Amino acid sequence: MRKGLHGGMYNPLSDEDIQHIHATVIRVFEEVGVQVNHAEARKIFKAAGADVDEGNRIVKFSGAMVMELVEKAPAEIRLCGRAPEGSLDCEIGGARVYLGTGGTALNVQDPGSNDSRPSELKDIIDMARVVDALENIHFYMLNVFPHDVDAPHIDVNRFGAALNHTRKHVMGGVYSVEGIRNVIKMAEMIAGSREKLLARPFISMVTCIISPFKIDEDYGRLAIEVARNGIPLVVPAEPLCGATAPITLAGNLVVDCVDTLTGVMLTQLVNPGTPVLFGCISSITDLRDMKYLAGAVEMGLINAAAAQMARFYQLPIYATAGMSDAKVNDAQAGYESAITNLLTALAGANFIHDAAGFLEFCMTASYDKLVIDDEIIGMVMRAVEGIRVDEETLAFDLLKKVGPGGHFVSSRHTRRHMRKEQFLPKLSDRENRHAWVQNGAKDTRMRAAERVRQILNRPPASVIPEDVRRRIIKEIPGLKAFSMESPEASGENRS
């Protein structure tokens, strides 16, 4: 698995551009301000020295205050998995790159299907199982909404379904304070104690900022609750060019920086040192009808630039890439996902979410696309790895030994490097036409659907010890996820 490689070789912004954006960000904080609709958050900001107008709920910050609070946040965060020796951990910060799923789609596309249906809790279970089996997807962000779960129990069932079926790091959006508390309680049981969970956090949470320049009542309350508990979180914003941000990409970056830095400041005032990620979900709109676009190349550009801004503020970044506006897994789905993933990863974005499985403006999570995007991510990470140049790879002694007209097929040097120098695809077809036809003339979608079915036809296995599972079921109300079994476990394939 290629993971945590250092990107940063692609930089759409110059140093002068970064300084210009930052200066404008500070002007917004000082002259425009942020609307904070959560009373406790306003009180926290005011106590720290911000200028608070209670009449219109506008909070303004001096540039010095902004930078002082941002500097309290850690520059690097370890988002842990649950595997021996930390093999599934993600060390987020600098220009290290990880890619995974995203959330939260409302629909699901079953293996081999072109249609979609409302997502259910069993899809979180099955998606977790697929992600756990795919080598190049580095983390599982909860990617669908379970329509068959009552609202008070959404959080604990989403996290529970994932934690029960993958050891990779699990991140998810949260919907209630009680849900946050129950998820943390469940995670503490799995870890063995609160101290062990905080030492190796295998969960993290998302609490959004509303673009432009707004913390709403609900998300303000949720961000404060997560920060008080010391759980890693991201405070992302989703400014859309021409809608909730200026039409220009530079203007979008200003809005995104102001919004997410506001969330960072709040977390540091609540609990200094809280592990928090700078967040960017920025994209553009289709100006014909103002709908959100997920597969635009401009999304890749914005998120690549946001990675540079996050490094300027010495914050780890949660970036966005890899989605498609296509409705099925066709050529459009492939090239849109590849372009934005490649741009954002080469720029050194750290935690790139939505990078696997999303179609249809982020409305549909596709089982087959998880497998296809796993292959794309593998190729992207090979590009991030770059070209190693030293005496061993230049191979002068071998060149001299082989000489003109020779070959390198049987050399030890070839055997030594062949498996790590090249990316070896598992989904792509590299046979000649005759062999391809003999094997059924299957296209990428057909091969991906077969791979999904192979994974889901295996009996589902819990990755949580049975005694811990029983305790969680006993102590946490409304938890359905541990008692569910997917249809594939009994041999019933999805169409």
C-alpha cells in the first residue's frame, strides 16, 4: 500500500499569491466579520477578546487574534486505525497524502446496476466491508445516510456499523450532542478506556461551517461538544463559486479560509490543542441552473490551492476530490475522478475525502465505483511517489555490463525493483484482445461488480471482540448495526 507519501510538487499558487489571499482573509475577519448564531460560541469569542455585536450576531477578530488562536492547533494529527503496529494509521500534516471515501450520500447504486435507491444502514456495513478489503483506500469516511434509522440514533448506528466491519480509521459527520456522546462512549469501550481512545483516536468527526461567514446554532453546538471531548474533528466549509462565494477561484479560497479558520479558532478556545483539520469542500456551480458540480476540474484546482493555504497556516487539511457528476460508471466518471484526485494529491493535500465511490453530484454512493476508484487512487499515489533518482536507480553499472544491444529482462536489478517501481493494477485489463475475449470480454464496470460481489459473498466478520460488542449493545440505546447481517452473507447477491 502506498500511503502517506509526500506530495507538494504541484502548486497552483505562488508565494505572493498565498500572501495576497491571507491578507484578504484577515481583512474579512477585521472588517466584515462572521455571523455566529450559537450564543455560547459568541460568549466564548467575546471572552477571548473578539468584537461581538449581539444585535446582528456578528463577530470580528483582529489579525493578531486569528493567528494566535490558529497557532494553538497542532500542525500534525495521527488518525489511527486498529491494526497491529499502526499499519492503518494516517499521519496527517505537512504534505503527506491519504485518500478515502466521503459522506454523506442519500442514495446507493448496487453492484452492476445503473439505477439508484435510498441508502440504508446495511449499506454502511457493506461499504465498510468493501473499503476494508481494498488496498488503496486509506480510511473510511461514513459515506451514506441510513434512511431506515430513527433520527436520535443516526450517529451511533453509522459509526457502529463502520467500526464493526473495518479496522481503518472512521470519520463521520454528526447530528446531535447525544449522538456524539454515545459514539464517544462506544469508542471508549472498544479502545478500553477514554485515555486509550485519546492516545490513539480511531474515530474523528465533522462539524461544518456555513458559507459565507456563518456558524449556525446546531453546528456551533456540535463543534463545541466534540472539541470539549478532545476527539479529532474537521470544520470544513463548502463555498460554491457564483453562489455562496465569488465566481473567481481566488475569491472562493478567501471565503473557505475565513470559514474554516473560524471553526479552528472556536475549537482552540474551547479546548486548546484540540486536533482539528482545516477543511475545504469548495467547488463551482453550473451557472445555467446553479446546481452544485462535483466533477469539475476547478474543484481540483481550488482544493490543491487550499492545501497550500493549510500549509501556510501550519494546519493539516481535509480536502475534497474524486467525485463525478456522471450517473453511471462510464468514461466521464473515470476522467473526472482521476483529474481532481491527481491535482489534489500532487498538491500535497493530507486527508482527501470523497475520493472513492461517489457519483451524481455526491448524491449517490456506488459499490462498483469504490473498486474503480481504488485503482485510480493506486495510480495517483504512484504519481505522488514520483521518480527516485540515485545510483541504484540510474543503474550505471548495469548499463555498462549489458552494453549496446543487450537486454535487462533477467537481471537481478530488474527482479529487485519490478514490484515497487511500477504500479500493478488489479482491476485494469492489460491482456491482448484474444485473451480479453476468451475471458468474457468484460469491461471495467463488469469487473468491478464482480470484485464487489466477491467481497460481499464472504461471511461478514466483526472486528470488535464479542464481549465488547455485548457490552455496547447493553449500554447504548438504539443500536441496530451490530445485530444486522447483510443479504450477501446468506448468499443473496445484489443485482
